Amino acid sequence: MADPNVLNPHPPEFDRFLHASVGEDRNGYVVTVLSTLARLGLDPWKETAELVTLGRDAARARLGTLLARFRDVPALASDNGRIARDLSELLPEDRASGSLKRTALTVAGGRPGTSGAIWAVLGIVFVLFQMFMLGGSGSGE
């Protein structure tokens, strides 16, 4: 059976936090944590993974700092501490097995060497393709 997370490789435990509202922007649209982190130029899943590994109090402080930098939601200028506290409560925890922390560390650190290996394989395939395409046309002597 196919892996159910093939189309969504991000940990589903992060969804509740990432889709939570931080408030309304100047146009009246609800802005989520995911959108906030992306607009700050951060990878939302990687940042969430790092927040999970920090623990509740440190995550609250880090989130407060990030929200204070975000200017698109006017309410954050005066209330980012309370919003950071509320949002930090939505971060997943897994005290029993530590599997969420391992998942978070994998997301935060990536899988070392994986992307390099993929690029190497793609490069080899490209070179072989070029050799067959160009080599086949010049061998008719």
C-alpha cells in the first residue's frame, strides 16, 4: 500500500499550530501562523519543528519575537505576547516516546545527503540522455 503522506510529507501534528490564526490583516483577511512564517521568509515546517524541539517556554519566547517582527497584522503590535502564549499551546508534544521530537529534528535538519544524491542521479540521467540523443545521430558512417 502506498504511503499516505506521499502528497503531504510534513508532519500532520504541525497542522493545528500552522493553521491557527494570528489575527486579521489590514484588508480583513485572517492570517495563519503558516502564512506569517512564510511572509517572514522562514520555512513554516522547519520553524515549527525547531519550536517543538525548544520546549514550551523557549518556543513561546521565540514565537513572540517572530510575531513582533510581523507588521501585516495590526493587533500583533500590542498583543504579540498573549498571541504567542496562546499559539505555543497548540504546538504538539510527545512526552511518551519522543517520536515527535525525532520527527521535528528530521524536518528541522533535513535528511543529510538526500538532496545531493538526488541531484547527482538526475545529473547522470541527463548526461546519459544527451549521450544517447547526440551519439545516435552521428554514428551513420
